[in-house]
Amino acid sequence: MSMNDAYQPINCDDYDNLELACQHHLTLTVELKTGDVIKAKAQDLISRKNVEYLVLDDGGSSQELRLDKIASFSHPEIGTVVVSDS
């Protein structure tokens, strides 16, 4: 998937769950639509040029994931959330 393809906003409930995870700095297991899996601490949600990103902290290094590239995320407190388009 190209990072230049049109951004598709995610469902508001999914966004709210990510916002909660960031507020509590929860360590999420994030599965991308490519099949890659990342386990890291949720830090922030940012918007740049009308594209929203989840900022993760993976042991001191920061990583930004486009929200529309996330297939699902999970944490024991929020369960598993399968991300859908808005």
C-alpha cells in the first residue's frame, strides 16, 4: 500500500478507543492491514495534512502509523478493536 493513497477516516468509536489508549499510555498490540504486528505504548493522535496518525513509543523510539492502515488493536482493558472506515 502506498502512503500516498487517499486517507480514509476511521470510525469515531475506534478513534475514541485510540484516544483513551493514548490518555492512559496503554501498551497496544497493533495489527496493520499488511499483516505486520507492532506492540508499543500509545502516546498521541496527530493530524498532518488531513491525515491522522497514531504515535507509538517503542522503547524510546517514536513511530507514526496512519490510522487507515491499522486493521486492529488490542489491550486487556479495551479488548480487541477491529478498525473500520467511518
